[in-house]
Amino acid sequence: MKKTTGMDRATTRNWRAATQAVRGGTWRSEHGETSEALFLTSGYTYDNAQAVADRFAGEAEGMTYSRLQNPTVAMLEERIALLEGAEACRAQASGMAAMTAALLCQLSAGDHCVAARAAFGSCRWLVDHLLPRFGIETTVIDSADDAQWEAAIRPNTKVFFFETPANPTLDVVNLQHVCDVARAHNIITVVDNAFATSALQRPMDFGADVVAYSATKLMDGQGRVLAGAICGSEQWINEVLLPFQRNTGPNISPFNAWVVLKGLETLELRAMRQSQNAIGLGGFLEPRIDTAGGRMLHPGLASHPRHALAKAQMKATGPIFAFDVGTRERAFAILDALQLIDISNNIGDARSLMCHPASTTHAGMEPEDRAEMGVTEGLVRINVGLEDIDDLKEDLDQALKAAGI
């Protein structure tokens, strides 16, 4: 197989993002197909015994087993790395496979990890339960207080782990500050960038070492497959992550990789339009929520405490925001009255979706832990899709009225 138009990686890295999203990493077989080929194979054959020995020894190029390499998966990895501005990428079976691998590949018993308290429920489970089971110490901080990052450092601190904007409270982390603190103390930063993707925010531009994704979200963008990805330097990917991945196997299937490749072609178009819709819908809802004594959590609106920071480090603020209506009863009443918007716990979809995080994405957490991170009983999270903004406004208008707001 050869790369599209015969260009090498040095050339494709000079392409602009829109071109990379459509053509980056594309290989072509002797058939000259225009769309990326789907290679559904677990293994590979070899011309002779020495050829396979050379491949396994790393002395010859070529595939050995689809837990390590697959042409379709390799195309996805190269394209994500190009868009991220990373030297290398390894695709994963899901977003949580990516988060788990990004942490466990580099942390051992006796190490210490500092994590942001505002995070997806399963990410907090990793920090609160899984890592401590293996003798890894953890400290959870308020990521919006810049001073807390340095204050939490211990002699054995190895990793800073956080997402920005955070799920579902939309906390925004000061990427430049946190990455600078980490570099000064030889600490690796692991950033969950799923709410933004490289279309809206590139953490490595601010000094992040590792960027991890649930590619299930905006990268696929149409609610079809599970996928994840981890980006970093070529040395870190090959020497730190790859031994863990090779021997534990959290690999993406070729079919899922192919679907995400198709999603990447329209990622920026969708992310920008959905961000625009989210600003319009958030501005429409905010006066109603405020009048009802609620609270809007939207980094794209001036009311957000880190609105200026979000605007400075993001190209757009994304399709997701949340608002608090005070009680679970009110939140459920809004959800039950929806006619257009679907009740679903997914995000990044081209369809508008809403959920109640306290009873879904964060239901496995203790009530006091949810309260600490701001996941209240009245909090509702919305993923704003590509529908006509006026239809979305009308649906939420009638749903709020049904809930007495």
C-alpha cells in the first residue's frame, strides 16, 4: 500500500487542518480506491520464515497482528496525530479504554496522580477507586483554582490528569498554567479533550504531553461506534504506551476505525456549527433559567466564570452545556416533556440530546462526591446538534413551560 498522492508524512504535516481531516494518513492499495479501505483481518501472511522473524524483531516494516497494527487503524492513528499536532497516536476500543491506558501505562505503586475533581463519572472512578487499588496515590483538586495544582505536588507526583471543558459542569482548566507547572516539576500532563477535539482546542499547543479521547463523541459524531485515541510524542507512545497496549489489548476494531475516519472528514464543520447552535440556544435559555433561580453553565456565555479563558484557548466553545433547575423533579419534568430532543447520555452527536447526569453518567458516584464536583440533583446536560436552532428553541420552550419554568 502507498500513501495518497505519494506524499510522505513530512509533506502531509504541512497541509492545513481541513485538508488533513479529509486526506491525512490515507493509504491506497494497488486498486487505487478513493475512500479508505476496510481491512477486516486479524493476522497477516509472510513470504518466508525470515521475513516474519525480521518483522517481529522490528528489523523490517510490515504488519504482524491486528492487536499491534492494522492498515485501517493505522490510517486513523496517523490522521488523528496530524490533526492534533502530535508525533504519534494509538487508537483504542473506547474513550475509557484510552483514559485507563493513558494512566496505567505510566503509573506504578508508590506514584502519585493529581486530578481535577470535575470529570466524567468513570474518569473519577479511575482516580478514586482503580488507581488506589494498585497502590497509586491520588489527590483531587478544584481545577479552576490555579494555585491548587502546584500545592498538590508531592515528591512522587508523576501525572496531572484533567479534562477541559469538564463533563458535565463545564469547568475550564487553564491549559498554559497547568502545563507550565507540570513541566517545571517533570510531571506528565494527560488531558481528556473529548468535549472539544482538535477542531476546537489543541492542548499540545499549550504544552500538554498526552491528549486522550473518547472518539465515540465528536470524532464519530453520529452515535455509531465506540472508539478512543491517545496522542503523544513518538518516544512516549512507543516506549511507554505501546508495551502496555500490546500486552493488554484495548484495541479498536478496523470497522470502528473506518467509521471514525469518515467522521473526521466533517469534524470541523460539525463542531463549529454545533458550537454556534449551542451559543444561540444557551443565550435563549439563560434568562429563563436565571428567572427561575437556576444556574447556567456554558463557557461560551459571558456569565461563565472562565468565559474569557475559554475564548482564549478554544476556537469555539463546543456543543455541550448544562443548566441547573434546582431539583430532580424539575429536571425530569423537562426531559419528559421533550418532543424533538432525545433523552440520551451520549454527547458529540449530530442530534440534540439531553440527560440528567446525577442519575446517569455520574450515578455510580457517592452523593457527597457528586455534590463536591457540582453535579447537583437539578443539573441537566445538553448536547446541541445540527437541527434548526428555532426548532430546538421551541422544543425547550414548551418543555420548560411544562416544568413550570
